[in-house]
Amino acid sequence: MASLRAVRRRVCTRKRKYATLAEARDAAMAMQRRTGRQFSVYRCSFCGSAHVGKSIGVRKAAQRAKFAGRGDTLETTANTAN
């Protein structure tokens, strides 16, 4: 099984790299206008570039929808993992 660090590094290589946070913010705003979704901008700890990602609220909503179909909740799943 791959380590969490290796998985994150692999995901980083698939994302577009921006030299500055300002460039990434501009791209995120254009993406938001085009799609109607919210995006977040962050500095990558692996490559040092700025990336655009789905905002945390969007990811949590997607996770809730995924678990709702199974009859689980995030809280229930998290509690059973410990």
C-alpha cells in the first residue's frame, strides 16, 4: 500500500502549477465563473508551486453524498476506524 505522502505527491503531479498565488487565484476565479463551483488556492508542500483545488466545503459535501447512498455518515465511519 502506498504511503499517504506518495499518494499526495502523485496527485500533485497531475495538477497545474502556478508560479504565484495571485495567478492561481485568477485561475480559480475564472473556474468559478465557468462552473459555478468554489475553488481554493494553496501552496503545495511537495513542489512549492501554487495549485487550485476544490474548496473544503465542496469536498465534504461530496463525501457526505457518497456516504449517504451507503447509509453511513462520515462521523460513523470515522468512529469505527479508530
